[in-house]
Amino acid sequence: MTRHGSLTLFGLTLAAAGLLAANQQTRPEGWPVIGVYGYWLVRIGIESTLFIAFLQLLSLLPRIAKHTLWAISLAALASYIPFVLSVTALDIVLGLPELDAPALGEAGSAIRLGAFLQELVYLLDNHVALCALLSIPMILQACWIPVQLQPLSGANTGSTQMSAAEPSGPAITEPENTSTKSSLLESLSPPFTDRILRAEAQEHYVKLVGPNDTQMVLYRFSDILRELPENTGMQVHRSHWIAHEAIQQVQKEGNNTRLVLNDGTQIPVSRRYVSTVRAWAEQNLRQPSTDGGSQIDK
């Protein structure tokens, strides 16, 4: 998660805890005001942590991660029972049991189960409201990203005309980047004026790296991949796209394969992309050594 996203969620958690503490009509006997605020901060902090943790786990599943609302709903559902158990335990430790049964210690299992089900219902609105509050930034990102950047579907013609009108300059190794730059990159704010050497997914952002510029953009990595021309680079990992010109070496250590870039950066290669990477390397880089070595160089 990016620093900006973490700070946003932390701020929303603090705001929710503060509002709940300020609106609590009664406080436990002997508790100072600061104790009430501390209690709500811990309680909402537990709830937020559980929700975010499940959301992060679900983001590792590609089929779920690309559907923001589904991921949020499943994370809220998965974190609900752990949240109820945690809060119930916290209240019991502090002497504030919310289970409305004065003699639970002597009650039967049926009564205990009924009291717990009541607690589930009692805390449902609290959980739904907090999950919805924490989800606002992600929902806004999901809705705003397609509007922020114009897709290339109707822009290729204009890009070609723009390229044709420009005076010819020094030869460029990967000329296809020009059409990408004139649509995708120039639509960013501020524009990314460099050619892309690599793109890296970081949560809801994509890190674009060029020879002289690095920029974080609010964009889906899958959409970035669709906009990048296939003959200038390749996807080597679910979070990495690398331009061919940036690759210096392919290294294999045991079952792990890595790309060493011209600037020394090492990029992991997923198993599903190993054959593609090695096939490209054998055609474009020096053939691998025959003395047991495990690297392919330029």
C-alpha cells in the first residue's frame, strides 16, 4: 500500500473513532474522557486493521482484485466475525461485556450462542458503516481512473496524425513508443515526457520509469499493459512490464529467474513468463554459456 493510501486510511480511522467517542452519551463509571477516546481508537483500529488485511489478501487474487466492489464486499464479510470476536473479548477484558446476559458464566451453550448472535446483529451496522467509510478512497479511484486518462481506442488516429506532422529527428530505437507517448503519457498530469523503460504496479498506482523521469500514476496496471506496444517490451511478472532496451542480463538461480536492467535494477520473472523471457533473450542477447553458467548477457 502506498504511503498516501495508508495515511488516508489512518486519518479515516481516527475520524471515525473520534466521532463515535464524542457521541457516546454515557461512559463507564470511573473512566476519564481520554479513556473513552482511547477505547474507541483501539476498537476502530482493530476493525480497520482486519478489514484492510482481508482486502490486501483478496487483492492478490486477480479475478477478485479487478472488481473493486466485490473485493470490498468480500473483505467486509470475511473480517466481520473476527471483528465481533475481538471486540467482545476487548469488552470482557475491560469489564464492559455487551452480551446482554447477566449470568453468562452459568448459562448453557444455547444461551451463549443466542447472546453471540445478538452481538453479531448489534455490531453489524457499525461494521458496515466503517467498511464503507474506509472504502470511499478505493471506490473513488475505481470510478475516477477511467475519466482521468483517455483510452487509446479512439486516439490512435490522432496520434498517427500528430506523429506525421512532427519534423523528423534522431532515430529512436523503439519508434512505437511515440504513439503511446502522444496519448497515454501526455494525458497524465503532469505529462510523462520520457519513454517508458519499465512499469511497476503498486496497489492502485503504477510506477512509470524512464531514462530521466519517474512518476506514480493513478491507473490500473492491466490498462497500462493494454496501452503499451507489445513489440517494445514484455510483461515478466504480474506487477512488472520491462522494455526490451532496458534489459542487460537474464539470470537464473535455481528455480528463480531475474532480469538485470541496465541501471542495475533486478526484476523477478514469474514462472508463467520464464519461457517467453528466455526465448526472447536467446534471440536478442548473447547465447548462454555452456560451462554450467546460468546467465544470458547482452
